[in-house]
Amino acid sequence: MDNLRWVTVLLVLFYHVIYFYNNKGVFGGIGGFGDGPQYQDVVMYILYPWFMPLLFLLAGISARYALERHPAREWFRARTRKLLVPSTIGLLVFHWMVGYFNTVVAQREGVFDGVPAVAKYFIMAFSGTGPLWFIQDLWLFSLLLLLIRKLDGKNRLYEACGRVFGGKSGVVWLILLGVLFWAGEQLLIRNPRPASLDGLYNLYKPLFYLVPFLLGYFVFARNEVQEKLGQAWIPLLACAVVAGGILVGTTFGQDNTSPEYLGSPLNCIYGWLACLAMMAWFKARFDYTGKFAGYMTRSSFGIYIVHYLVVASLGYMMKTYTQLPPAAMYLILAAAVFTLSPVLYEILRRIPVVKWCVFGEK
């Protein structure tokens, strides 16, 4: 699971390189190159349906393991430091720089004309939330989990899940859990109102992402469930590849972040099968570690926290102030995000106060 987590984080970094230059006008991007189709955008269609739900699912599993070893109050205190501090105080210390580029990208030049310096700073800090919505959601889910644990004081639900999903037909039932995946996507606001919180809700998708988080905690944290997935990794991976191929082949060119697209049955089938297939594949074939994997296990969270500054700043500068061909921009930005993000993380984590504010580290 550690390997699966950091590999997924690296896929998020690559996704944001492609996303930044998407030609659909999706929030957070600077725009594409011309009016025609950008076939490199296929990366977004392949990754977006499943990589964030998978991270929440893994977070639910990790929460179960941690709460088996630590008192709930101690665990939640650590979660608050690790999740809430970086996504609030960290905005004021570091992510205001991301907010500057996000705001300029959205409004172009002159966006801050006439705005007092203090107000400008707080606008940039709030706009710098970016990928930190993930850990904000995760902190909220951790709080809700404490209440759910109180209601399920004798672990009846956890034991019931073990009987259903750990039995002979467990993999079939795991696939059928995709119905909950689909139901969660139906809770998005279909026609978000301009200049309202509708778009923010559709970005955070709390009711949708709560589903894989709780499934991770109650279902996938069980060893017998993970074993059954590992045994079925080949058919699950094959089904996911086929479903993904059909999805991309029939929908490429549509806005793959729209509520209608995300709530479609085909997108949900592919997204859930991909989550299962990745878990099964890594259980069966990547259950080992090494120096690089150990480093990424320790550092992937911090790299995720800082990477978007590299994407937003360098991506904006190249698109605005250079005449580089698109292929060169993609290559330079990809190389930069995979090299400069770890360097930036290693620098910041060595500054005592900053590492607490930005990474939630003691």
C-alpha cells in the first residue's frame, strides 16, 4: 500500500502537468495550444476517474491501522497537525505563492490593480489552496470517523464486512460496491451556479470521497480482502483496461471533469474497476521495498504539498513569456515537477518553523 500511495502521488504530479495546459478551460489551467483536439489530454481521461478515490481509499485503510495502535484522541491530534495545519496556516506561509499564479492565470494582468497589499496577500493565500483540498477533505473525514467509531462501538459493521467481503464470493461483492461509487457521483451539483459555492462543492466532492474513505476503513483494511484482490489481479486489471479503453474511445473531447461526465455509468465502472485493479496489482506484484521506495514512502506527502508551485509558476512563465513549442513545454514542466518538487520539499523540511506550518511536521 505504501508503494501504491507514492506511485499514485507521482501520477498526480504528471496529471497536473497535462491538466495545466488542457484546452477545456477547466479551472486551474492556463489553456491549451490551438482549437483542435490535444491528444495528450488523454492522460486526464485515463487518470482522473480513479486516482483521487484511490488515495482516499488508502487513507481509510491507514486510518484503521493507526487506530488499532493508537488512542483515538492521540491519532486525531496527529491528523490535525498533519492535515489541518498545512491546509490553513500553510496557505499563509507558502501557498500564497501558488495563489498568485492561480489568480493571474484566471484573470490575467491587472487582477490586483487597486487592491490593498494586505487584502491582496489574503486573496492569494486563499487562492493557493489548490491540491490541498484533498487534505482538507481528509481532516473532515477523520473527524467524522471518530463519531462513526462511537456509533459502531463493538465493531459490528467491521466484522460484518469481513464475513461478506472476505468469503468465497468476496471479489464479486467488491466489484458490486461500485454501485456506491456511482451513487456518490450522483451527489454532484449538475448545473453549478456562476459565482457561487457550487463549483467549490464539486471540486471538494465531500459526499463522494467519503465513500472510498469509509470503504477503506471498514472493508479493504482486512487482510483477507486484500489477499482475495491479489489473487484476482490479472482479470481485474484486464477489465479495467478494457473499460478505460471504451471510456476514452467514446468520450474523448468531452469535459471529463463535468458532473454529467463523472456521473455517467461508464466513467463510474471504469473508475471503480481501476481502483480495485491497482490495489490487486500492487498486492500481488509490488509487495516489497527498497531505498527509493522507502524514501518515496516517507516523502510523497511533502512532495504532493509543494509540487503545484512548480507547475503553476514554470507553466505560466513558459506559456506567457516564451515561444517554445508545446512538446518542449510539456517535457520541461514534467522534468521540473519531478526534480524540483523533491528539492523544494527537502529544503523546506529543514527549516524548523516552516516545516511545521507547511508539512505539519514536529
